[in-house]
Amino acid sequence: MTKLYNTARFIKDNKIILPKNVMKITGVFQKGIPYKMQVLDLCRSQFPSIKHHNPQVELTYVKTKNVSSYTFMIVEMTDGKQQKIGVSQGDTTEKLLKKVINAAENMNREGIDQDYVRLIAQEKRFREA
């Protein structure tokens, strides 16, 4: 899961490359203990600000060797729309950012993914556990 966040560059040519209405990116992954899920949030307030001249965002976490089948990312928009993004072992940072951008653009055109309502409840249970 580290590769999702530790080298993610959200600024390119002095512009934030994510759509402006992306509020939060959540990574849900299994680490170490079976059936123990961990959640890592990346909120809009943590995105680099051009006025602060931050060239990149680097969020580090404990490095995991394998990406489990339970690993996924959730993109949440400011209007409440959400979408789940699958993560595979061979994904690069650029590919993951493209997935996030594509998901955001799709949600700008479509409504809420109804299957995702169940995932939100599942995520809350993981946080409480």
C-alpha cells in the first residue's frame, strides 16, 4: 500500500492535477494480521498548495510486500459521490493517479455508485474495530 502514497505527486507544472472537487482519497488494505483492515486517508486539506510551494506530497507508511485482494482505494467528491478503485500488484503511481482522475471525471458525469453505499458501512466497521 505504500506505493499508493509515498511517491504520489499531485502537482505537475505548478498545477494540482486532481479535479478540484475531489475531497478525499481513502486506501483500505490488509496488513499483517488476518482480517485486520487498515485505513489511510488523504484529505483535500493535505493536498499540496501552490501558495505554499510544496512540490509534492509524500505520505509514508509501513511498507507492505504484497498487495492483498482486499486492497482498494475510495475516491470521495465534495458533493458526496464516491467510487471504489481496485488496486493490483503491478500498478505504478502514475497508473493509480490516472485511475483516481478517471474515477473523479466519471463521477462528475454520473450519479452515486449504489454498490458503494455498502462499502461505506464496511469501512466504518473497519475503523471501529
